[in-house]
Amino acid sequence: MNIKVIAVSPKYQINLGYMARVSKNFGIRRLSFVKPRAKLSGTKSIMYAKHARELLAHARVYETFDESIRDCDLVIGTTGIWEKARSDFNKVYMLEEAIKRVQGRKIRKDGVIGLAIGRDDTGLTVEELGKCDIVAYIGTNPAYPVLNISHALAIMLYVLTSRSFSRPRPGMSQQIPDRKELEHLYSLFELTLKGKNIRNRKAVMSVFKRTISKAQPSRQEVHALITALK
């Protein structure tokens, strides 16, 4: 499984180091950051990364969340406050159910799964959660439910890498649409909403994306929808 860890605007060097370390523990080769607030080459970052400091040295840094997920076939978001994600029509799944849904997805043989971890202090925004295909909630003590980002990453990587995901059969991956094709479909649908008397256009757009994501359409089906909307 080709997993790309995406840490959004981490604030503390110690967490940078621990995230690099746990990523290497589970064989992750792609560590990415979106506008990190802490210095990747800082003393504490390197100290706590231990033997995974090369992941920090070669980490990819992005300016926006959109840029970081552009090459991903599936994006898994994480949240410690499920009510925040639900506020914008996003579906949030307990970790076990989220993993089942990941396992049930058809992903190209060389496809990339993006694992998005939010900020140390505020997590992922509602808008960022809306751009994830699956949002996972790790069940913890309700009295203190929010995990440290490096701890959340460790749990997510453990459940993702400890299971053998079924691979699509030869030729099947060619039938799976990539993110660019899906974004084209979404943009066309958004155009159809313009000029219509719709009170909450953003909510309608969000529901459309969720419906398409749940349906897991083939490339042919996506192209048929694009043709119809054109």
C-alpha cells in the first residue's frame, strides 16, 4: 500500500520528530507537510526523529491542503471532534468502520492513499475535512478524546499497514477514475447550480460529492456524467 502522510501545519518540533519516527516504523516513505509552523530541521525535530531524520530532510512541503492531496486517489482525514466534521454534511466513521470502507475501495495498483493529520491545536478545518473521502474518528475516553497528532498517526498507520488489502485484478485499475477526472465532474456540477434559486448551494455541492464518493463510479460512468453535464 502506497501511503502518503500529510501533516497539516504542525506547531511543535517534538511532534515533527515523533511523526517522522512512527512513519518509518511502519515503512512510510512519503512524509509531507502543509505550511508547517515548526522548523523541520530544528534541533528537537531531529532529536525526536531519531533514525528517521532523513524523512524530515526529504519531506515535501506544500502551501495548501489542495496541493498536498492532488496526487492522492483516496484521502483519509482524522478528527478528534466528530461534531465539527458533521457540521458540514461530512460523514464521520469510527475507526473500525473507516478501515472497512478503505478496504472496500477500488484503488489503482500504483494509487496513493493520503492520510491527513490535522494541526496540534485545532486539527483539520471543516473545509479540509470536506475534501477527504473518508473521515475517521478514533474512539477514546470522552473525558479527554483528542489525541496527540503523533499518537493518532501511529494508530492509523498500524491499522492501515497491518492488514492485507485486496488488490484489483489486472486491467481493473484502468477503470478507476483519478482525482483529476472527479474534480472535473465536480466543477461541472457546480456550474449547473449557478443561477438557480438554491438556499444552501455549498450543502448541495457537499452532498453531491459524498454521493459520488459513496457510489465509487467507474471511469466510464464518470465520463458519462461529465458528458451529460456538459
